Amino acid sequence: MDRRSFVGSIVASLVAASTAIHGQTPEKIWRIGVLAPGAAPAKGKSDPFGRGALASGLAALGYVAGRNLIIEDRYADGRRERLPEPGVELVGSTGVAWRLSTVS
């Protein structure tokens, strides 16, 4: 074995070892904020704002809550004048807000 082959095999071994040490990069966690004008649904009650449908649709695209997705909810408790406060809070924590509304 000549010197060039020996050095090349050493370099290749070091590169392979360094990529194995670093491993897989963690998956990005996406955050979505949901802002609803009504009150938060009681535990075990129906989802009047479609949050479950949102989570299901995103799961079909590969975004799974608890793995690579966090959905944060904020509610205005039926007082529309209160919407800016949780809205600012959501944008500050997620960078994105999705406003749900009901027909009234």
C-alpha cells in the first residue's frame, strides 16, 4: 500500500466516524397558535372550533402533535374586545396565529 492510499483511507475513516458521532439532526418542531373568540371547550365536550379537524389534517401531512407539532390555543371567552390580548400572546410564542370565528 502506498502512502497516498494509506492517508486516503485514514481520512475516509475519520469522516465516516465524525458523521456517525453527530448522528441524525433533530426534527424541527412547528408551533401553531389557534385564536378563538369563544370560551375554551370543557374537557370531554365537542370541539366547536374545529381544532380536532386541524390536527387531523396536519397529521395526514406528517405533522403530529407531540412529535413535530405543538398547537397552542387561546380563547377570548366570548368577548371579542378581548381578542387582541391572546392574539399578541400567541404571535409572541409561535410567530403564527390562526383565528377561528363563528358565524354570528
